[in-house]
Amino acid sequence: MEASDPPLAQVLAEANLRPQPFHREHPDELHTPSWHAASNRPIVDGKFNDPESGEVRDAGGLVFSGPPAVDIIITNIHEGSSNNIFRAQLPFRMEKLLAWILRVVGERKLQLDSLNATPYAIRVVLSHELNEGKFHEIAHEMATGVWGQQ
């Protein structure tokens, strides 16, 4: 990055990212509203309520999916493996995601330390010897493979 390049925060603010109209890409996909990452507030009609000033502002910068999207965190605690964490928010019902994740665990014969699931969160803790690349491959399959299932 050159000295004349603007700071990342300025670039993100100027990008003025806006939520796109919802169009279903999968028959089981849910509409999930966007949240403004810096303020942790929902975006409505391209705006969010700034908790510091109390003003309603145009939403720009980083956003993430909020409920009913399911927040998934996958980690591995095997002592001989790298300690990695994978996180994603997906627009599907928890039951569909959980069934898919357990299918991956079964097919790959992974050792599962623990699993916790609530309507809007799934936490998967593996205890399986995996290098960093293999962990990311498996976590990516757990989190995004459901898009290929009808």
C-alpha cells in the first residue's frame, strides 16, 4: 500500500455497499436481513441507527447476515493439529444445516468432540488430526456444501 492510498476504513465507507434485493438461489433459502458490522445494528432501507450519535445514517462498509441466518462456528481442538476457526452465516433453517454438517462428519469419519445447535447458531468442535489446509477444506464443505443439496 502506498503512502497516498486512503485508509481501509475510508475505502469501505466510500464503497457504500448496499443490500441487494432478495432473490432465492436455493429452494430452502431464507431471506436474511443485513446488519451493519461497525454498529452491530440492522440495516433497513439502506440505513442504520448509529448508536453513538443516535442519527439514522446511510449504511456503508462491511455488513453481515443476521437472524434468521444461522451463525456457524467450526473449530478443531486436536492437540496435534493447528487451532483454526471457521465462521459463516447461512440463510437456511438450523435443522437443514445440522443434518448436512452431520452428514459430512459421518462421510469423512471425523471425530466430533462436541456440537451445540440453537435456532440461530451451530457450534461444531472437532477433535480430529487435521492440517490447516484439510481443516479449511472440511469446514468449507460443512458450511457451503448445503447449497448443492436440493
